[in-house]
Amino acid sequence: MESTFSAQREPLPFFAEKDPSTLEVIYGPGSISQVGEKARKMGDRALLVTDVGLSKAGHAASVHALLKTAGLEVAFYDRSIENPTERSVRKCFEFAKRSRINLIVGLGGGSSMDTAKGCNFLYTNGGRMSDYWGVGRAEKTMLPLLAIPTTAGTGSECQSFALISDDQTHCKMACGDPKALPAVTILDPVLTLSQPAQVTASTGIDALAHALESAVCIKRNESSYRHSQIAFRLIERNLAKVLKDPGDLNARGELLLGASHAGAAIERSMLGAAHSMANPLTARKRIVHGMAVGMALPAVMSYNAIDPAVCEIYADLARSVELVEQGDSDSCAAARLIRRVCEFLDLAGFPGSLAEVGFAKSEVMDLAVEASEQWTAGFNPRSVGPEVFEKIFAQLLDSTTCVLEQPWAK
């Protein structure tokens, strides 16, 4: 496919400063053609992890053929599920064990990536996923992982974490280790063209939330913030284009870049309260993750913007994409940024309130407690506990559209 897509609009300095692991990022329409060459340098018996949807779309068969042409033996596993659990990851591991692999290829969205990483933990280090809940708990070397995202959303292709749910509690366990970072990531926007419109919307909003939450979390730093800024600029100027014209390959490419930069930002920092709120929403009503995060995001931003330092960061981001004039006050600029997020939610067709997706007032307290127990809550720039979450969830029952001057945010 010929394309006028330019890879020079934004820098792609992903893991130049990452130590000890490094990630090679290959980017551009048609770049999937390099998968065989890259994989052959890492092993000769590959496990290809994907899902049934991508098998039906034909992407899995194409990658499988490219790997075979390069001389690799390929074990094909297309049973990864949305929000992978310990049980589902173990099934993948048991399949991999029978196949005697020395390389893993993850193809798909965040769930396929998480399944591939989870399988890698178990295959190389044994035990169960709960043993790796936290950071740096894998003692043995892990297999090389080649990541191929087909959605512009999670940024998992640039992270060393696998998010795996407990089968009973549905609590998401973040299992991270530098050894789990992909060795190579291929960003080919052509692979994102087959996404259904709602998947494009939910993953795009998720990427936007990653950029905005990583920019202000308490672990933010110069390196992470640089990625957050690049991610936000790319996502802000391209998300609407992709939602209005799904065939815009140039916009899809820049959105894919933005999502990956946001993933790199998370790798170096963390997220915040919007993601803490999303997990119980997904666990209770099976709301798609990106939609759940998006519905919570404006209210969380409104709460966080009371902090002058956070307000300044929001204002700088708003100015960077010319949402406001350079001379406008930080509070006005932050409020405009929050309204911009709400505009994206409207364009994505998300519900306007939690009541619309079946939540009732009687559930608010339980949601608040569950949100406060999520680990990302501890990285929010303003302290959040059950009382704060209760106020925010109660407000979201009626509306997810917020402005800066909310009395409950003070």
C-alpha cells in the first residue's frame, strides 16, 4: 500500500534512556512485513498469541505466514480474552509448554499483549500470576517478546506490565518486570483499519486518559512527561479525525504513535484515579475499559485541577495544542482542557452518566471502596479515598460532563 504518511512529524525517542532493557520500535504503513526478519533474530520456535477476532480479520494468518516464510516454527494461540484472568493466562502457558517455544509474538490489543506477557512470566519463572503482582518479582530471564498492536489504545507494546484479573474478585493485578518489556514493537497503522468504530473510540479515549493521567501523577518526571506531552499532542489532533473518517491512514498512524508514547509515559511514571474508578465499573457491569476510564476522566481532572501545580500542567497541555491563548489564566486553560475531553467523549458516543449504563445510587459506596483499593489511586496527584470517590461517583450518576468549578471538588 502506498501512502503519503510522514514519520517525521514527531520524534520517536522511546526507550533510549531505558535501563537495563531497550525496545526497538519499527513504525510505518506496511512495517508488518519486517516481522519475520525481526523474529528470526530472536528465536526459531514462536508462540503467536492473538484473539479470535483478529483471526477472523485475517491479520493472524498474515503474521503466521510471514513468520513461517522466515523459517520459524509457529505455535498459534488465538484464545486470549478481554480482561485476561489468571485462569486464561494459564491456559495459554499450558499450550506454550507443549510447544517448546523460545520466542513470543503478541498480536492484538492490550488483552492479547497482557496474555502474551503473562504467559512469558509463567513459562520462564513458574508459579501463578499472583506471584508477580507488583514490580520486579521475576528472578529468571524471560523469552524475547515481539509486540504488534492492532489498536491505538493501551500502549502495552511499550510497557513491561501485564494486567491480569483475579478470577474470583476481578481485581486487576499489575505484574511488572523490566524483563517483560518487549524486545521489538512493530507499529503498522494498516492493522488498525479493521477495528470496529466502537473499539476505535474506546481505545482512543483510553490512550488520551493515559497521556493526561501520566502527565500529572505523583511519579511524573522529566522523561515521562516528555512522552505524555508528545502523546497528548498526537492524540488530541488525530482522535477526532479517526472517529470521523476511519479510513484516514495518516491520522490512524499518528494516533497509534500517540498511544505508544502514552504507554512509554506510563512505563516511566504511573496513572491515577480515573483508572482506579474504571476497574470496578468494568468488574460490575462489564463496561469496556476505555469507556469506563473516559466516563471518569473529566470529573477526576476537575478534582485534580484544584492543585495549582496540576492546574499548571493541564494549562500547559491546553496551550500546546492551542485550545486557549497563551495569555489565558491557568484555571481557564485547565477548564478548556477538561471541556475538550468532554467533547471527545461526546464524539465517541459514550453514555452521559453512570445511570445510563445501569448503576444506581445504592452502589456508589461499594464502588468508592473498590476504587480506593486499586493501586493506581495511590499515584493520583491529590489524595483520594472512599469519601472522595463517593462524591465523584455520586456526581457521575447524573452526568460525566464537568467543569473546573465543581463544589464537590474542593
